[in-house]
Amino acid sequence: MLIEDIIKDVTPSGMNNLMIDKDSFMELLKQDKVVLLDIRMDFELKAWVLPMAINIPAPQLINRLEELPKDKLIVVGCPTLNRSIPVAVYLKTKGFNCKFLAGGLVELMAVLKGGVAKDLFS
């Protein structure tokens, strides 16, 4: 996919093709249809770890694309959105089925607590 194709779709309704909300992500995660790509830096990972994520810091991604699955939706996450949007766009240009996580990992963590986390990880 060319960057020009992505830019043509940057409209309010077209953004649904590039982002996914946390509830939709959680549903796909339970169905094993999605992979979370955590692009935080190593020092950020020391603060909290997401066991279901593939951890590749954004600056390393270009050299580690072979670690990403081609058969699942890849959802890119960073604490907010400032890094995940350009990474999702880059991955789309490389042919990956990819979206960024609306609200970022901080909003996802608000969901992954208590019984939800217990059900997901036990």
C-alpha cells in the first residue's frame, strides 16, 4: 500500500480503517485474531509489561519486521498516540494488516484490571 492511498483515506469516517478502539481490540484478542505491538522503549517496559504483546521499540522496527505475523491484525500501541500512528502508517505501507490503538496503552490498561485481567491471563 502506498502512503498516498492511506492519505486519501484520512477522513473522519476513513480513520476507522486505521484505528481500533479498546473494546474491539479486546474482543479480537479473546478470539486470537489480533496481536498487540508494543512500541515503547525498553526503559518504559520496565514500568509495566503487557504479556500478550510483541515488544519492539519503534526505532528498531525497520530491522525487525520479520518478527511480525502476516496472518493477524497488528494493533500498534504506545502510551498515548504520538508514536503509534506513524508506526501503523509505516506498517500499512509495508503490506501489514495494521491499526493503531485509539486512546493508547494507557486507556487499555484501564480495561485490563481485576476480573478482566484474571480471565484473560489465567
